[in-house]
Amino acid sequence: METIDARLLDHDEPVGAKPGGVRIARGPKGSNVRHQSTQRVSVPRYRAITERHFDRIPQLASLPSDDRFAMRVVSRVLPFRTNRYVIDELIDWSRVPDDPIYQLTFPQSGMLGENEFRRVADLVSRNALLDEATPVIQAIRDGLNPHPAGQRELNIPQEGGDPLAGIQHKYRETVLFFPSRGQTCHAYCTFCFRWAQFVGNSMKIYAKQTDGLHRYLAAHPEVTDLLITGGDPMIMRTSVLSRYLLPLLDSPETAHLESIRIGTKALTFWPHRFVNDDDADDLLRLLEKVVASGKHLAIMAHLNHWRELSTPVVRTAIRRLRDAGAVIRAQAPVLAHINDEAEVWQRLWQDEVHLGIVPYYMFVERDTGARRYFEVPLERTRQIYSDAISNVSGLARTVRGPSMSAGPGKVEVVGTQEIGGEKVFVLRFLQGRNPDWVGRPFFAQFDPEATWLNQLKPALGDRRFFFEDEYDAMRASAPR
């Protein structure tokens, strides 16, 4: 296995196992986590690999120089970060550039528009100074819809006329919390709709303290679910994560919380987090405390391709999480170049069920970042879902979708139908800013090229969709 000189890599806060020596993974003392008696030798310590290290990744040396240059260009606008596990264990370099995990993690020229790519390529070629490059790059980022679906305008609640940092509340029962220490990941997905969290503080949503969260939860007893998100909360050491989780377990102001969700990609981009990191046992012990408190613990895993589940260490990580009492739910969007085939989704859902993971959502790629490279027409996405779901057992049919996480809510593409001689999309809300919208079907004119809700027009003679007037009123009344 080819390796990378560790001296050339980022020296982030250590998350991985201590280098060298032998480690035997074991369940925490007195816990339900199953014993792992297999000896593991020379488990790598996590270190981030960023765009500064492209020349030090041996596998890239065989790629055409134009491809390597394109990586540099795109990574000046969209964030790049990976690690040796992804490079050495998940990518099949004999299939590059067509390998799906390579496409999922390494920048490609088509991720920027032609004009944007040309402008940044000129800056890179000339080694332009920051004073010249920064405003150009920022303008391009601003044009990529960095905070889609009203994340800043509509989702952030107010307290005393001021926004509550690091909190989003879009759906009645669920609050999202963005801890400041969790606003990065073990590796970045190239399609990520939260890419803006990784390119500078001016675009980030995060909270340094939990005081505002606890006050908000105390004032909103209708909230039953808390989603801790990022970035990736599992990038934090257990001692830090515990400072966010433990106060939620025995506080009267959070007694109405029934479920704690943790959104993470660590399960497949750094499974050592749950198996071999030097505080992995402590992490499992912490998760057991959450379960023992009586709250449901859901690990919201982002799984884009079945190959992510193919290594022994990820399967061990899954077993350990399940033994700790966590329920793992899996979600992902349909992405061109990565998983836009029904057979991929069929195998992904089958493998998830086999490993004890609950298939949860199939999403439509959001209208942000590199969406032009990844988006798939709604009709094609619907057909992929239909073909895949018809070839799996009932245990895998828990997955909902394809769903657009749009401004008004999560809109499912149910199918197509001919009504009164007009072919239409049949749509419905799975979640809505107004809970009364949930489950209500509505119809849009069939458009084989449409990729997002705002590209659809009402069908059957309707002037507007039923929710539009109310949604427009919400936007008009939102704090500026």
C-alpha cells in the first residue's frame, strides 16, 4: 500500500489512534459493546489531506497534467479534504476517473461553469496574489447559492431580535445544532450542500456555546428531535462531544427531547473513529449513556455508494454502534457520475439492511455548489428510485424519496400520471414549514429536463402551487 509522508500533512487536532505499536479494540468496561479480539497492527492516525498536498498523493501522479491542474483550480473555490483511508481503501485507482468514490471526493473540472473555471485557472496559472484572487473567488462562491432553501433567512430563530447562533429550526419537531468544534469532516464530499461551512468564517453557521440551544429548547416543548450536525460532529474528540451531549440527558429543560440524531460521514470516511481511535471506546461508552437515558439515538449516516460498506473496519464500526444501542439510518442524493443507476441503489439498500442499517432517504441533489455537475433530472431520478425499490425486500422499502429539500419543505416526487389528457408530476410534502402541508398531494406540469422544484410549473390550470402564497408570506416576514 502506498503511503504519504506524514510530515507533509496537516497537523490537525488528533482524532485517530496513536501511531505505531499494536492496539486491540475492546468494548468499554461494563458496556454492551462486543469484544473485538482481533489484533490490529499499525492503525493509521487520522491526518487531513488538503489541496496543498495534491503533489504528495502518489496515485495522482499517473493522471494527465490537465486533470491535476483542474483539481487545483476547482479546489480554490470548492473545499477539498480527504485522508489515507479514503485514498487507499475506497478508491479503485484502476478505474479513475470513472471510479465513484474518486468522483465523490476529488475535484473535477465540470464542477465549475466554463467561465468560472477559466477565471480561476488564469489566477492559478499566474500565481496571483491573494489580494487579486480573493474577491474573484468569493464572487464565484456567492453565485453558487451557498445557503440554499432559506437556511439563513428562514431557518435561524431569533432571541430578543437577534439570531441564535448555530441553531436552525425549519420543521416543528426538529431543531438542528451546529457546534463550532464540529464544523469540518474527515473528508469532504464533492457534492456537499454544506460546502459553505468549510470555506471561511464569513459563510459558516455555528455556535461556540450551548446556552442559546438550551434556552431555545426550554421555550419550545414541541421540539422532540435534536439533530447535531456540521460539518461532522464525529470529528470531535469524545471529551468535547460529551460536553454537548451529556447536559441534554438530565436537564429539565430538555426532558421533552425524545431523540438525539448525529449526522455523520465518519462511518465510511473514517470508520476507525468507532474502532481504533484512541478514544473510540470512550465514544461508544458516551453513546451508551445517551441510550441509557431513555432517549432514542440515531446515527444519520451519509452513504452514497455500496462500496463504502465493503471494508472490514466499516463493518466492525457498524457492529459496535449497534451494540451501543444506536440506530443507524442512511441517506444520500442521486448523483451523476456516482450513483445514478438503479442497480447501485438496489445493492446499497440491500447491503444496508444486511448490516442492520435502516434505509431512510433518497434525496435529489440540492441547488447549490457543484450541482451542475451532479444534478439528475427529476424524471430520471424517479425512475431510478422506482426500479431499485421494486427489486428489494420490504425491509429495504423504508427509504423515502426521491425528495427535494427545498425552501418550503421536503417534497417527494411520487410519480407521473396523466390527468385530463395532461401528463403531470405527482408531488407531496414529506415535511413542510407548515405541518398542515405534509402528505397533501399536488401536481406539476411534466418536464423531463427539470431538476428542482423551482423549475416546475403548476398543472391542471392552476396558477400557483397551493403552498406558494403562504410560503411567500413567510419569506416576506423573515428578519433581514
